[in-house]
Amino acid sequence: MLHRLVIFCALLLGSFAASSATDHYTYANYQQVTVTHLHLDLSMDFEKKTLSGFADLQLNWLDKNQTVVHLDTRDLVIDRAYAKAHDGSWQKVAFSLAERDPVLGSKLTIRPDFAAKTLRIYYSSTPEASGLQWLTPAQTAGKTTPFMFSQNQAIHARSWIPIQDTPAVRMAYSARIQSPENVLVLMSAPNNPAAARDGDYQFAMPKPIPAYLIAIAAGDLQFKAMSEQTGVYAEPYILNAAASEFTSTQAMIDATEKLYGEYRWGRYDLLILPPSFPFGGMENPVLSFITPTVVAGDASLVNLIAHELAHSWSGNLVTNATWRDLWLNEGFTSYVENRIMEQVFGTDRAVMEQALSVQGLKDELTELSPNDSILHIELQGRDPDDAFSGVPYTKGQLFLMFLEQQFGRDKFDPFVRQYFADHAFQSIDTETFINYLDKNLLQKHPGVVSLEQAKTWIYQPGLPAGTPQPQSDAFVNVQQHINNWLNGTTDLASLPAAGWTVHEWLYFINNLPLSLSTEQMVALDNRFTLTTSANSEIAHAWYLLALKTGYQPIMPQLQQYLINIGRRKLIIPLYKQLATTPEGLAFAKAVYSKARPGYHPLAQGSVDELLLK
Ligand code: BES
Ligand code: ZN
């Protein structure tokens, strides 16, 4: 009887393992043992640029015959390891650190001679940590206080925590962080806006989250409430501007809850990072990390907040099990982001944002290999950071818009809401999603969309027939004005540009022909002072056009832009374009030599690749 039970359980386990894709970006033996809770006890040293102390890992053994634990690390110094014995004492255990793989880092193997429930690892990060940036006071706006922050997604958690660095594993965490007294430390866990700045901070995130969502930041941070539930942490120079820029955050939460169910994380705060933050935003739970380049003065770029907030459902609640399934995170989030924008700012703006994204995707698709235009991407051993593109975002969003259009919102919205509820705090792969979609939407309403069609969207390259084509009346208008100006029917003075939104400006600049003469570029710049635009997206679009058309007067401003900003999406296309001519490349290298020390390791990596190799 017992024997049969064992075989039955083994079969059951086997079938679970088979239905969940393997993450090839972790050394962890997470099919045998999983970390259920992490406790960090770390001191922060700005001089040495290290976090050091210990990590306690609570383990759940799925395979009762194993005792060995493999973890992910990269550039960590491992000092010693202990396992907690049954009598509660700590026993020193043997460990080994394998040779460093350029993508995966070094496998840490810990060999207790029993199935330990708790491990303690004493370690230190190094200044090379790919997931941390350390800024000197001189590199901050206030010049008085150092700043540091983490960016774990996709596989950088291992550069400051020895951990199972796979989105397939979720853990609760707690932390005690000791820091210099002049910095406030925050984590992706409930933060107390009134915490005393005393250099000793405690955190506890009770919900299970994957390693890529563990986050830390420290600096001269102050808090300003935006509503009961929301607020902003920022350096003083930008605190008030950010709080007024993002006042719509509460309305966004309310709108999302109405559409997709309760916000499950308690508070929702924003942390404004230094301009070297390599992304627009990062959805660290409870505390989204945000680039200051979206503090534009007119809330024109707040779709970024809608995006990071949307991850509280798509990504943080329902998580991609592997990085091949990133589209489940980013595609759903881009879709939800746009639904939020529609609710809070109206259809016209939402459609303009769709149209700009789709135009961006179509441009990108002309350069991507067909394989990289597949939602369920084949990463082929590349660093997940290197396979990053608009495909998981905008093609994913278009797929969901397609389903929405075919089934109608009355059927599609409840489906998405239930999808979030049914997979809350789980990590799922693409196949699990397809099965769920088939059962709960396609088969429920037969004859609307076939399983084959859905699979074409997910497993085939490019954009399938029937791809939604967002049509913005405002953009049709702008296009008309472009045409009239180009064919001489009107002059620039009669463009109704004073009333244009940032989105109309972006459309305008992105749709000017590359055959523009220097005279025409001069005329545009004289009339609209685009070279000195304070809007980071408009400036980016204009600089790109200027480089492509050979309009030189931007160069001094472009240099400042590339030195001030480290957000990859804004700087990489400019460096790429510069690198297409010998003079441009020389300019790029000269600017980069000044900019590089201020960039994040991830941005340094990308630009090094572009210019120095
Ligand atoms: N989670 C991403 C950032 C990310 C993705 C980091 C993959 C590392 C690997 C974040 O939510 C994001 O998508 N940010 C975008 C926002 C935009 C699409 C509104 C960004 O940073 O530009
Ligand atoms: Zn995202």
C-alpha cells in the first residue's frame, strides 16, 4: 500500500515537473529544494561599495533524498556557511564556489550532511556587483550624501544575495540593514514614511515574491504623501515636483482595482532615483523605482506609473516562470497600463500611446531577427538583458487587444480578472497560460478565436493578420500638417503646434522624413526650440532625427543629455546612431569617456558593447 502511494506521488511530482518549463538561467536545484523565506542582515559600506553580513535561507525539501543546495551568485565573496541542526545549534558546513560563467555567475554549492531547514551564509558583495549602483555625493543632485540602489531584474539579484535567482521560486523576506546615519534605507517591503533616520532599518515583506523583485535603495531621501495610500520618496531637489507630477497615482490604483480586482500589497509608493537609473521604471513591490526623466512638469509621461503599477497584478502577482515567458509579464502589463490610461486620461490619449508604441515596434521589427519577434522567445543562452525588445511589450499588448476586440470587453475583462485571481502569487509559463486561455475563454465562446490563432500569436514570428491597428484622429491631423508643410501648402508659423500634446509632438518628430534639409531643420528648431526641449522624450526623438539628417547644432546639448541621463532606452539609440559614421563614433567615444563613470553597470555594459568592441 505504502509502496503504491510512493509510486503515485512520484508520478504526480513527475507530471508537475513536466508541465512547468525549466529556467536555464539558474544554477539552483529548485526542483529539489526551494527557499521559502530569506532574511538579510547586511551593513552598507559606501567607501568600499559593499553590502556585507549574512543571509538566512529557510528551505522546503521537495526531494527528501537530497541534502545538497545549489545557489546562484555572481562576484560575491563567500566567507562561511552554516546549517541549523535539529537541536538549534549552527553547524559549519562545506561549500564550494564554481568557476564564473559570464552570463550565469558562479554556482555556490552547500553540502550539509542532512536536509537542513535553515542555512546561514556569511558573504559580501563586491564593487563589481551588476545589480547595484553606488553614487558618490558628487554624483547626486544634492552633493552632500551618497546614494545606492539595486536593479535585480532579470538575473542580478545574485550579484548581492546568494539566492535561488529564478522567477519560478517565490519567497517572503525580511532584512536588517545598517547604514551610515545620513541615509534613509528603503526596500521593496512595507516602508514606514515616518521611520527615524538612525542607520538601522528593519523590513519584512510577508508575501512570497521572486528574487528579481527584492530591492534596496539608500540616499538623502525624503517622503511626501500624495494620498492616504500613495506617496513619493525622492531627493529634496525633485520631491515636490514628483509629488505633483504623479498625483494621479491614486486614481490609477482605483481604476485598476475596478477592472482587475483588489490591489494586494498595501501601500503603493514611488521612489525617484538619480538620472543614472538604467530603466524608466522597475516594479519593485510596494515601491516602484522611477527615473527622474519622466518628471516632465505636465504629467505627459505618467503612463510609466500606470505601467509599473499594473505590474502589481501582471508580474508581481502572476509572475513569468522563466525569462522566455517575459511577455506574460510585460505584454499583460503594457495592455493593463493602457487600460488604466484610458480610464484616467481618456480614450484619445490612450490611443495615441498605443499608436506610438506600435510604430516603435514596427520600426524595431525591421531590424530584429524573425526568431526574436516570437513572444515565447528562444533566448539561446544569451543574457536575458540582451534579448530585450519591444516584442514582449507591444506585440504582447497587441495580442491581448486582439482578444479584447474579438471577444468584447464584457467577456474579456472578467477573464483577465479571473486569470489574476486564479494565479495570484504563482509563477506560470506560457504553456500554462495557453491551457488556461483555451479552457476559460476560447472554448467557452467557441468560434471566435481558435487555439491555432492564439498559438500563432505566441509561437510565430512577426505580426499576424488581424493585428489591431490603433487609429488616432489627432495623429491623422498632425500627419496632414506634416504633408502640408512639406509640399509648401502651409508654413511652420501656421502649424497649430502651440496646442499639441507631448504625444502629438512625438508623432510629428518621428514622422518627419529623413530627407529634411538643414534649412528645414533650422527652421523647425528656430520656431520650436526642440534642441533645448526639457521633455526627455521629445529631446530624444529630436536628437535622433538630427543625427539621421546631419543637423549639427544639437551636438553640445546632445553631449549634456548623454552625460546627465543613464536611462538605456533614451541613450542607446543615440549612441547607436552616432556609431554609424566615423565622426559620430569619435564624438560618441569622447562623450562616453565623460559619461561612463556616472552610468549604471548595466548601461556601461550596453554602451561598452556598442562603442568599444
Ligand atoms: N520590468 C521592467 C523593466 C525591466 C524589464 C528590467 C526586463 C529588466 C528586465 C519595467 O516594468 C519596464 O518595463 N519599464 C519600462 C517602462 C515602459 C514600458 C513604460 C522602461 O523602463 O522603459
Ligand atoms: Zn514592465
